[in-house]
Amino acid sequence: MAKSKKSVRKTTKKSTRQPAKKIKIVTETKTRAVTIAMPAAEPVGTPANTTLDTLYIVNASSNDVTLEVNAGAAGQTSDMTVRLDNDIIVENLAGDFQEKAIGANNQLNGKKLSIVATIADTSGETNLTSLTIHLKGGVTPVVFPLAKTVDNDGESADYLCLIEFFKP
């Protein structure tokens, strides 16, 4: 019995797909960033911000750098300790830390400022706690607002802030 050969016809479709475009992706890696400003209050639905780890840029001048810390709004109580390296600037302060010179630009390079505060919500109006740090006298004045809403009246929030002075 003879086998018949069937012709197989191949069809080739032309592709309508465009060739891929080459793109260049540029990324920049930074180990630390300087924060200039943040929102003054905690927006609804965002996580609390009670920590800060940043740089503050100083220069070679002998101009003083000043620090001011506002601990909470009306009706909130606080307990705050401020240190520059191992030196205590103030310990167990209840209330705001009034503006004070903490050193000259040319003496602060490489030093670390730490601010540790516990803020209790003793206000019946809101459960929002806050801590606002003001630094002036370096290259640029900065404000670092931090905030956390506690769940119940009378609860407290712990704040930890580390600021390293840096001269580029």
C-alpha cells in the first residue's frame, strides 16, 4: 500500500509587536539624608513618627548653633533629656526646652545630639502627642516635627532623636 504524502503548508504571521525600547535606569544610593521639614501633624492613616536619625549641616564659622524643643501641645506633659555626646544639657525637663546655644559650628562637627522624651497625653481634647525640634545657626535652619496619636487618654509616647552635626 502506498502512502500518500500530504503537503503541509506553514503559515507565518508577521509580528505586530514593537521591539523593546532600551531605557536607562539611574539610581542613587545615600547612606544618610538631611531632613529639611516634615508635616506639622500626623496625617490620618499614616504611621506614627517618634524617631529621628539625621544629620545637621554645620560650617567652619564660629557662629552659634541654637536648639529649641517644643514638647507636646497644651494639656500634655513631658519628661525630656537632651545630651551632646556624653554631656548632659538638660535632664528630666518637664515642658519645653527654650532656645539655647549648644556650641559653635566649628566645634560641633562630628558631635551627636540626642533628645529622649516621654510625652503623656493628659489633654481631654485630643490624643495627639508631639515633639518639635528647631535647630538654627548652621547652614540652614531646620524644624523636625514628630507626632504620635495614642489610643487612650493618659497614655504616653516615647520619642528618640539622634542628630549628628556634619561639616561637608
